[in-house]
Amino acid sequence: MSMHDEMILILDFGSQTTQLIARRIREQKVYCEIHPYSIPLAKIREMKPKGIVLSGGPCSVYDEGAPHSDPALFELAIPILGICYGAQLMILQLGGRVEKAEKREFGKAELQVLNTEGLFAGLQTGEAYHQVWMSHGDRVEVVPDGFEASAVSGHSPFAALKHRSQPFVAVQFHPEVAHTLIGTDVLRNFIFGFCDCRPDWTMHSFIESTVAAIRKQVGDSKVICALSGGVDSSVAAAIVHRAIGDQLTCIYVNNGLMRTGESEAILRFFREKSKLKVIDVDATSIFLSELKGVVDPEIKRKKIGLGFIRIFEEEAGKLGNVTFLVQGTLYPDVIESVSFRGEAPIKSHHNVGGLPEIMKLELIEPLRELFKDEVRKLGLELGLPEEAIHRQPFPGPGLGIRIMGEITRERLDIVRQADVIVLSEMKKHGWYRKVWQSFAVLLPVQTVGVMGDGRTYEHVIAIRCVDSRDAMTADWSRVPYDILGIISTRIINEVRGVNRVVYDISSKPPATIEWE
């Protein structure tokens, strides 16, 4: 399963913040993985985790069909931390009782620590209050034998619990969210105090083990990689190149849906600085004719994906007997594609399917255990240039999903010019790296305007800027009005065919980051 000596296993019960738990643990230089709550016990034994975290979740433990993990977890002699739903499940499975609370707790609460052994080591007790974040409607009423309260809050007599002799601890609050000010202390006490982990999972150690694993996997076979110019594929190519050098060939397909100057910059870097072999294919006209008249977003995504696969396959065929394909799949893609409780994944991920089956290629996915910020650290450690690493994420289907309605050359020109203005002003005013993404979207709406003395009837550009840490959730960015004003004036003055600019103030969920 995992090539890591030490790991913490997180069982996911469907909480919005399960990924945050993983990131917080990794920030302590300890490796961890998220798996569905239903993973078989035999598989857990095989993984040999040093500790297990039971995540929160939207259900109530006694709902019909509520997710329950195997109660035999508690017989594995492994330290276990239950968070929120996970805490209630632990109490229920070990013989306690959970009931609907008269007063639900949502938001900030004051925690009073009773016992500083274990989870609260190093924190103040007694009259000291610690701010924590609660989100639950049930509470523990009767504790199982052997358990005692280690902290209380206004509405929870058992805001945290510990077992007297077993390494089982439970918290009713969420240590992983920023509003819980003692969250890092609590998680550190669990992973270092209870689980006895060593903080030695670093990017340097990641490169060493990954390079060795790739060499072993590949032997002397030929490997190809699709280079998109994005951070993920660039870093994936760089680490595989470090492992196997000339056995790797990268193929860059320009589908005509890239931003201005983007492809050229990445290709130049790889050719001049890294001695990587890159084949460059301009397929703009093929893609545009394929997309003529297509309006439905999913069909667009599929056509772009399939067109890419076809050209890629052709080029790879010319190289002769290739065995492996490198993909820049990241950990959130892996998690989103393993659906929780059998529900459908949210979007079809362009890089998790399709190509390998058709071409009978084996996959190399060197980044599939990493979050985006970890990929950036890895890229810098591998010597990729700062600007390539801190590029904002760009979707696989490119500008194709930033033009609502049909994709045409004229519309691509409009959205490209608007995009250049958005990015250059964001950079100029020091906002480019403050946000996760900032871009322009062309709407299929025409509105009335006035230019000079004439009445115009032209396109609308929407500006989308969001703050996020890993694209799973996002909030719209509070970009200062004067910067938005400059962007708007420039777009209306400089981009022909646009007479109105609007700003998108929706968060994810319920809206996605991209418009399609």
C-alpha cells in the first residue's frame, strides 16, 4: 500500500475538513493517508499505521445507515483519536451512550482543560479557557468503562475524553480547523506523544524514496509524459527525469486553449534548463474543428480530453514500444475519485482515466500522495523556476471551460486578452500570489452599452478570484475595489467586443471555482 516506514491512517466519515486533518499532520513532517471508513481490517493491518484518526462526519451515530467502521479497530493495540463524529462513534462502539444534545454547539466554544496528561500536555488547566471550534448536535451522555473527561465546554460535560489504560482519546471539537487555537498542540501530542512518530517526512526524503521507486518500477523501459505547462505535470516530469534521464520523453500538445505566452515559457524552460526531451505538437485547428457548435460543458471536457488522448497516442506511437505514462495526479484527485459511501464523484477528473487503458500503458504517478502546496515545495527542491512553481492552477481543458457556450477563435481571443489584463494587474499590485486563482470568463450574454455616441450590444466578462488551500473549498477573494476598477476599465477599453465586466462573489460549495 505505502512505502512509508511510519504513517497515520485517517478514516473518513464524510467530514468537509478531513483533508485538513491530513494537512495538519503532514505539516508536522509525519506522513498520513485518508481512506474510507469502510476499509477492511486486514488492509489496515497490512498498512501498519502508527496511529488512527476517526474523522468527523455529517451523520448522527444512530442514524439509519450511519457509517460505522469495524469495532475490531479497538483491538489492534494502535492509538486512536476520534474527532467529533469519530469521537461519538468510539464512545458508542466501546459501550457508552450518545444522545441528541438539548443545545447544539456550532462555532467557537470555550474549552476548559481538566487533565494535561496526554492530548493536552503542555496546556494550561483550571481557569484557563482555550478557544475551539465545535460543530455537532449530539453529545456523549454516558462514558464507557475506563474513560474519563479530560476537558469540558459550556454545553459538553465530555468535550474531550481519554481512556485510563488504552491509547484511546476523543475530542468533541475540531483540532484541524484554524479557529481551534490549540489544534496543532492537540494533534502534535497525539502523533508524537501517543503514536511515537518521528518528524522525518520531508521533501528531501520524498525525492530520495520516489526516485528509487521510479527506477525500480521502470527498469530500462521507455516512458512518456504529457506536459501541460502546469505546475503538476512540470514537477512530475522533473522528478521522473531525475530518476531515469533520457528514458523519458515529454509530449506537449497545444490544443489552442492555452493562455497567451504560456506554452512557450514552459517549453523554453524545459529545453534550455533541464535537457528534457520534449516533442511539441500544435493541434489548435484540430481542436477548434472538433469543438465547433458544442455548448454542453461535459461534452466540451470530454471532447477536449479525447482529442488530447488521440494526438498523444499518435505521437507516442512514433517513439515505438513505450511502456509507462507519467501523470501529475495529486492527492485531492485521488480522494475525489474514490467516492465516499458509494456516492458519485463530483466531476470527471481529466487525468484519472482514459489514456492508460487505450494505450495499454502502466502509470507512474509520482505526486499522487501530495497536496498542491507540497507539490510546489517539491518543485523548488527539484530546481524548477519560482515563476513556474507559483503559477496559479489552470484547468486541463484550458480556456475551453472559461468560455460559456461555443468555443470560437474570436471568443478565445477575447478571453485571452481579458486574461492577460487580469493577471498583469494582479501581479502589478502584489495580489497574484495572495489568491489561489484569478481569471476571466466570457459569458454568452450580450448587454447594451454606450461607447462614444453609439449604442453597443456586446459581450460580458466575469472576473473570478478565489482564496483556497487545495481547491476542495474556496471563498471569493476580497480584491480591493480600485484594482478591480483598473482591470474593468482596461478590459472595456482594450478588448474589442466587451462592454461590461462583472465580479463573481460565489463560494465553493455551492459554486465550483471554474464556471464549467
